[in-house]
Amino acid sequence: MSSMLPGAPWLLAHKSMLSMQPRKISLYGIDYVMWKDVGGNVHALPNACPHMGAMLSEGWCEIQSDGTSAIVCPFHALKFDAEGCTVLPGPNKKTLPQLNPLSLIIQGDFIWSYGGYEPKIPIPAVLNEIAKTYDFIGHTADASVETDLLTMLLIMHDYNHQNGTHRDLFQITEVEFHRFVDNGHHSHAFYDMPTAPYSLIEKLKKPDLFLLPSTIKAHLENHFPSLVIFHGEMPLGKAAQCHIFVPEAENRTRTYILLFGQAKNPAFQLFGSTYLKFGKVVVDQDTDILGKIYANTPQKIKLNNEVGMDWVRRNFENFPDVTEPNFSNFNY
Ligand code: FES
Ligand SMILES: [Fe+2]
């Protein structure tokens, strides 16, 4: 269990990802069914029906006569309200709760949970700040990967894998690392990645390439352990690409992207779906390499700029405490 950092808050979904259609959400080895009712309220119950164990996420939602919503089991159609009570045929009386709802902390459109554990670190406020000043563009790349949380976090704080994992997408020629700012569970990394020029022919064949700047200026804002924000500055506007992590089980970790944008030019809106597509390709490539790593290989070689991974390891080993040393550095 300690490999999943109990006491940390996890962002399980953005409200736009939910509907009356129930969906399965996993956390700490337990599956839940989550849905959004007509009033926009979000609920989560354990996914195993207390009758004979059918997956409630395979069922459907129904509006009750009192206006509340209930989840209907796909096996024998018992209906459970948000408190986990059902009405048995025959006595026609509401039972006591048969399912223990997952406690959620809802901040605007963000649905957080500590998975029933005692909170040890606070929910980062940054997403609420972004939601105030940026437009929400969409979500993408929701993937459940067969890897442990630490391995997932390491790849997301690895500033050297652009030329391997992401070589086809960006053609990055080098990584110029500038600065790492260590504030405990919060950090920033700043680096530039010049890209090889694409020919005009290539750009005409793949018009999305016009959106790529010749130097990708990366500013990563990290909130251990659940969130990495890639701040992108483009001629048409600013983007905040938020990478979210959720420990579904010891050896299964979910990741997805929430994309926010601030338009400087109205054309920015048109490119929303293209940016989402880029995000999806990046995550697909990360997912692919995560499936091709021998996880317990001793590391005998160390590259420059592994400070993000060192930061992850320190925070992981000492969770929930933050200890020295301080990894801030300036490599101008
Ligand atoms: S298994 Fe759900 S109603 Fe029977
Ligand atoms: Fe990556």
C-alpha cells in the first residue's frame, strides 16, 4: 500500500468526463462506479453489486420520482441510490446502505479523493487558479497502464526521453536545461528543446506541424504526486496541459490530460483539437515505453538533468514529509 502513497489526494475526474452514463474509476485496488446526475452532482459507489457482484458501471442511471438518480445493476436490475440504499421488490421498502460511498472532495469541476484514507497533504490549489483564468479545452489520453506509481512518476519527470520515446513527434535536437526550483512537494523545471526543422513538404502533408514552434520552451510545474502541468506559450495563445496520475492498484496506474487554453488570437480555439491530439500521441508513446522497461534494473548510468527524477524519489521515500537536500539549481 505504501507504494501508492496513502494520504495523498488524487484527481479522479473532471466533471466533463462524466455523465448519466456510469463509468468505472479505480483507486487503491478498489473499483468504483461514478456518475453525474441531472443536477450535475457526482457520486461514487463501490462497483461490485452487493447482490451477486455484477459491475454496476455496466448498468445504467435512472431518475427517481423524487428527482434524484439511481444506478441500476445490469444483472437483476436492483437500483441503488447515491447512499447505496436499494428498494427490494416485495416489501417495497428502502434498505439501509448496502454500499459505502467513496468520499469525494469536489472543487468546481475537479473531483478529488483521498480514497478513504486520512489526508496527509493538501489538495493543490493550482487547478482552481487555472480554471479561473483559462478556458477548459478538453480531456484526452485517459489510459490505464500496467506499471506502478513510482515508475509512472519517474517517466513524467524525466527530461531526457524526448529523443527516444518521443523521437517521431518532435525531432528534438537537444535539451537545454535551465533551472529547477525545489519547493518541497512543489517544483518547477525550465528547459528549451530546439527541434529539427521540418520541410515545407512535410508540413503540408501534416498541417499540424505548423503549430510546433522551432524551439519548444518547456516550463513544467510539478505537484507531487498527482499532477504535472506543462505550460506552453505559442504565438496564438497559452496552454496549460495538466497530466494527472491515479494509483489504480499496486501495479496499475492511470494517467490522463486536462487541457486549458488562454487565447491571444481567436484562431487558437480552432486548434484545440489538434493540441489534444498532440497530447494523446505523447501519452501513447509514454505508455508504450512503460510496457518495455525492466522495472527493477539497478541504475548504473546517470545522465545530466535527472534532477526531476531525484526530486520524485526523495518525495516518494519520505512521503508525507519533505526533507533536505534542496534540489534547486541554476544551469545558465
Ligand atoms: S447482481 Fe446486481 S442485482 Fe443481482
Ligand atoms: Fe514523455
